[in-house]
Amino acid sequence: MNARFMSSVYGWRQYDTVGTAKQFWRGYQSVMLDVAHGDFSVHGHFQGAVMLQRKLDELPDYRLYYGYAKWKNIVDVADLSFGRLPFFAGVGVGTIDGALTTFHTMSNDLRFTAYGGATTPVDLTVKNWGPLKRNLTFGGQFLATAVEDWRFGVSYLNRRRERTGYWTLRADSLFNPTTLYVDPEETREQYASGDISYWLPNVGFRARYDYNIDYSKTQRAQLGLKYYPTECWVLSADYIHRAPRFPFNSFFAVFNIPSSDEVEGGLDYTLMASTRVFVRGALVKYIDDESFRYTVGVANEYASASYRGSSGYAGELNAVSLQGSYALCNRMLIPTLGVSYTSYRLNASAATENTVAAAIGLIARPLQTLSVDVQGQLLNNKVYKNDVRLYAGVNFWISEQLNLFE
């Protein structure tokens, strides 16, 4: 059994009107649990949250991120999971209240995954889901790695989510106002995808294509290449075609938002054993305009610093960030620091806005199974002037061999 208990509190000041503010504190309690015996295991992640200045009619928020049981190696060719579970299968990514099964060969070079169940609420609460035919997610993925250095994948996703009905006023045939209940159709997403990867000792290639079945158009197309001329150098190039991802029957689907094409190149160089210098540049093409973004940075195990910039249609941005941590007293104390400064404007004729954000904290580990995190946060921009926030949390780990079945 492995368990983790996390108790935390987050405090901030909210301004209702100019010069009038209230202090708020919100408490969180999270539990992560994994229990395994042989090929059978149970996994869960639950969180409850409540305002500490709670009103009498306020109820706590409960979220179940996942809670499922898993049975592995069923007659050495299948795995089965059921409950509230996450899935990552090509174009299909999300969480369902249902089941997922994977069939594989003995050598594991051919795999087929299928999943299906109720679409979980967006806020991951536990409540009534409505009719399954309007809140249904299902799909699958086939993976093949039987050919040396190659990986082939084909996947499919079909997801429906019910929209809440509402009462409104509408004009009748005589143009008199009448009350009408509107029951909108559920939103739908339906995608098919294929991907391929090829790796050699110093070259890697990958490609992916996503097709939107509901809109009958290309949702995403991607090509990527990495080249390792030496152990220290890495060269990369990527092309991505993106279309806006709006569910069918969504309100936003009525807008004609065009696709974009992006070409990015990158260079990474490793200094010594743990320090990496990187440079990235990307050109993004729209129908009638374009933008360019670039990043330069350096990172090692203790700190990282970077500069990001953009110009053109996406706006002008210049940002510098620095973050780091350093272990003291045999890792019993770990101070952390993060600072960023951003200057941006929408176009050349707009006013320039500035933002400063900072976070300073300390992680204390008096025991191997216990840690205490404290962090202060500062934000200063056009909307929030000297917004100061505080986070504090306690984490407790348990790992035990229960020996219940001996």
C-alpha cells in the first residue's frame, strides 16, 4: 500500500470595489492511494475543498480525479481497468466512468486498447450524469512495434457531453412573449488519427495526422525530426498544422476561425553533465498574416533562466524568467525562487503593459515521510496591483507491506 495525504491552505485578497477588499482562505484535503496484490490493484485520488470562512449554506467541493481497479496480465494477453479512470490512447485523451481493456501479444509488440463509459463532468465531481446516450465516450487505439525501430498507431475517439437545458422568453406566432424550455443537443467530438515514428541511434522521425469526422476536415497534421550529430548537440525541426478544436454543436462552432501553420526549429547543447543551453524559433502563418516567436535559455539541476519573445499578428511580447531551488542540510531544507518580468502589447499602435510575478518558498523535510511546503506569491500588473498570496501545505507519505494474504 502506498498512500499520500496532502493538507493545504491558500489565501488571497479580493477587491470588490476600489479601496474595499476581503481576505479569503481556502482549505484543501487530498488523498492519493494505491493498493496492489499480485496482478490486481486499486488506485484513487480524491480532493475536498472549502472556504474557511464558510457560510452556513455553503457545501464543500468534492472531486474524484480517478478511482479505479486494475487487473493485469489476464491469461498473459490482457489488462482490464474499471471505475473512474484516465485514458491516453492516441487522439483519445480524458477521463471516463467506465472500463478500459488492452489486449497484447506475448511479446507486447502488438497492442489494442478499447475504452468506453460515461463522460465525466468537467469539474470531476461525483454526481448524476444524465442519459448515457448523451454523455458517452468510447474509442480505441492499435499500436504496432513489431518492426524494429518503427512504431505505428491508429486511434479513434467519440465523445458526447450533455448540455444543461434552460427556460427563456421567446415570441409566439402573434409575437407575444412566452416561456419556453430549451433543451440543446449534446456537444460531440469524433476524431480519427494515425501516427508513425522511426528511430535510429542519431536520428528520430515522427508524424501524426488527426481527422475531424464531424466537420470533415483536417484537425491536426504534424511532422517532427530530431538529429543528434554528437552526444552534446541536438537539432530539431517541426511542422504543425492546427485547426481550432471546437465540439460539434458548440456555440463557438458558428465562428469561422481559420487554421494556422507553424514551422519551428531548435538547437540544444549540453555543457558538462547537467547544464543545457537551448534556442527555439518558430514562424506561425495565418491566412493574411504571420507571427514569429523565439526562446533562448539555459537550465541545470539547480536553476533555469529563459527569454521569450514574439512579434507580428500574435502581438509583441518580451519576457524574462528565472527559477531555481537548492537543497540544504542533506535535502532537509529546499528553498525555491521564481521571478518573471513580461512586457507586451497587442500591436505597434497599442500601449505597452508590464507584468511582474514572483514566488519564494521553502520545502522542509524533517522526515522521509513528511514534508511542509510554504510559498509566498506576488503579482503586479494592470489589473492586480501588488497582489500578494500565500500557500502552505503538509504532505505525508505511507508505504507499507500489509501481508494481509499470507
